[in-house]
Amino acid sequence: MNREDGIYYGDYLQLDKLLNAQDQESKKNGNEAHDEMLFIIVHQAYELWFKQMKYEMESIVRIMNKPSVNDNSPDIYTVVHRLKRIATIWELAIKQVDVIETMTPLDFLDFRDDLRPASGFQSFQFKMLEAMMGLRFSDRHGKEFYRAHLRPEHILAIDEVEKNPSLIELITTWLERMPFFNKEYWNDYVSNHVIGEDDHPFWSDYKAAYAATLSEQEMGNLEGFEKLFFSKEFNENRRLSADANRSALFIMTYRDYPLLTMPFQLLDTLLEIDELMSTWRARHISMVNRMIGSRLGTGGSEGAAYLKKSRDSHFVFNELADVNSYLIQRNKLPKLSPELEKSLGFGGE
């Protein structure tokens, strides 16, 4: 069809390439295994979704890397919208395991040996996505295996991603810039508790309100409160600083104020993505257990045992979940200062 006639569906999607990209190894060996076609298509679909999530994550990182992110502009809405899209894609990825599980272990054995030493471990797009989010090489399970089983150009591509600020680092910077505790917002605030010269009146009241919710057995949590929200030494090797933790707790606690609604959705969606990725890994572990039991993976890994260790160590936004440990119910929250309430959308003129 000529260009003057418009774009043709198959040409636009390059279906000639796409539909001829299922090259069955078992067929080459003269012993075609019916379910290998399904296996290839499912994994190709995963790689397409990884590409889309990378594309979304690149745009999110670009926005969050601006010198100043305006919380009352379309920027934060755009970030939240695209994070939610990533979360929805992960939900689809989890459901996609149902499709590959229509293949029985014996069906898989018909072509499994033809795949060696290829492995899903070699998905460099997935590892680039993890790196963009903030999973550092030093925190990866099986680092030696990681280096030994990827092509040099793919290791280089992942290393280049890790040289740039990750999303969790940019989230930390964004949280640290929050102005909620500047003195001009608290001129008319009267603390209900004795505070030191350098103590912020709001946090003195919040700590007291939090302490009042604890049982006798939980009183040790007050030490954790001090460490997480006020100790630079404790947070030195963590992704989120004490300043960032305080802002995150404030956003999560006072999320019903209009100006905090989008920031809360941003933080909450990051936790959702972490949870969905863990769920996807768990489904993958169950599927591998069902298919090959305790056998090694085609790439030489420990199989399901390797996947379990990766699931447990590859969280990125888990420090935000730590902050949730210190939430208290709405009816016990300290009342905000009039100046701050006004700036957050309540109070009027």
C-alpha cells in the first residue's frame, strides 16, 4: 500500500517482524515441541512490557530530576499517573503467569534442554528497570552470577543506568525539599509538651501522641522513632534520610489535605509497585517449583532457591513501609498550625 493511502495496520505494527520472531529451538532439532511456541510468546510479551515500563520510568526520572519539582503543577500528577500505569502493567504480568502455567512440567521437558544456557535471569531490560528504580548492584543477590551470565554490552548498559540518579534517590531529594516544617508555618503554634531549644514543636507533640498509642510492650518503639526520624548516623547507609522520613510520615499522616493528596498517591504507588513486583516473583517461584522442582535453572542458577533469595532482597521502596510503622489514628493527631493549614488548602482568607 502506498503512503498516500494511509498507514496500514500490519505495517504500523511491523507484524511481519513480530509474527516471524518465534524461532523454536526444538523445531530446528527436528523434534518440534508444541508448547515452545507458548513459552516464546509469553516471554516476548514480558520483554515488551518491560520496555514499556522502562519507557515510563525514564520519563518519571526525568521529571523528578528537575532542579525544582512544583508539587502544585502537572508534574506530580504526571508522575503519579505513569507510576500507576506501571503498577497496572505489573498486575497484568502477574496474571500472565496463569497463561504459561497451562503448560505442564512434561510439556516443558519436551524442549527445556534445547534452551541451555539461556535463562530469564539474562533479561537486561528488567535489570535496567530495577536499576532505574534504585536497586544497586551492591544490593543484588548473586552478584557474581549476575556478572558471569550477561553479555558485556548489557552489563555496560545497566552500569550506565546506575551512574544516574535513581528514582528512590530523587524521591529522597524531593522529600527533603518539603517546606512544611519551616518556622514561618509555625509562628502561632503552641506545643502541648516541653521542648528543647532545637526541637520542633510539631514533632514534640507528634512523638507524645504516638507514645500514647503504644502498649507497655511497645514502648521500645520510641527509640526506633528517634533513630528513623532524627538520627543522621542511623540513616547514613539507608536510601531515605531522616529529613525525608519526616516528610514522608507527614504526607502519609495528613494526606487528606488537598496539597498532600498527590504526594501521598506518589508514595503509596511506589509501595504498591514494590508489592506487585514481590508478588510477581512469588508467582514465578511457585511456577518454577511446579515445573522443575529442585532442579537447577537452565542458566545454571539454583532455580527456585535463587528466586526466593532475590525476592527477599530486591525490594526498593521498603524504607517507605518502615515509615508506616509510626502512623497514628486521625483523632489523635496534633492539630496543624493555622498558617500551615491555610497553605495546604484549608483556612481560606
